Amino acid sequence: MTLNDKLTAMLGARIDRWQQTQKPRRTGLTEQEVKILEHISTGKSNKLIAHELGITEGTVKVHVKHLLKKST
């Protein structure tokens, strides 16, 4: 599963707002979630993110799920 363009744009916009207003620790995001958000913001696929971070694609999907829950 990869993120579609609309969801990627939404996450990118939230990342921009987040970076402008808060530090990662204050938002309740883990270091890994921050790393994944940074990769998502550049439009990388889950598979590529997993490869670059040395984790499984399933783990990336779990982190994305947590990020989406935290963004609401």
C-alpha cells in the first residue's frame, strides 16, 4: 500500500504546520514517526521508506496508521 497523492499532500501540509510550530517531542511523536513523516513529505513510497530505514514495509504502515490517528 502506498499513499495516494491527496493523502500525501494532506500529510505534507500537516508536517509543514507542525515543523513551524512545535518540536517533535512536544507533539507526542516518536523519533521513528518523525523520520517516517520526513520521508512521506518527500513523496517516497512505504517500500522505499522501509528500505531506507531498515525496517519492514508493514512497520512503516503501522507508523503511518499511528500518525494519522495522532493528526486528528
